[in-house]
Amino acid sequence: GSSITSVSWAPRSELLTMGSDNSTVQMWNIKTGQLIQKWQTYNNNVWSVAFLPSGTQIASASGNRLI
């Protein structure tokens, strides 16, 4: 299994993004419970995810110092 390492809510939205220790970032619609998008990132744990203030883009960072 994997562990969630970071969570971010989109401003004024029903979207939630989470990073995990299995190198993935997932975006969910919290109202419907639907997985919207899943990205395989880096070759390392995702330590931080965040929506930009507009709520239309996200940033993630990993243990290998990439954003």
C-alpha cells in the first residue's frame, strides 16, 4: 500500500489533490468521490502538493528536489 503525504483543496472548488509515497499525485472531486486525474511523478515520494491561488493549476514537490 501507499501513504498520503500531502493534501490540498482547490480554492472555491470541490477538487482535492493528494500526493503519496508511491510517486503519484491524484485529483478527486470530493462531492462525487470520482477520481479526476492521476499522474505518475518523479521516481521518489511526493512530499507536497498545492493548488495555485487560481485553483486551475497544481504544483508538487518530491524528495529529489523537483517541483
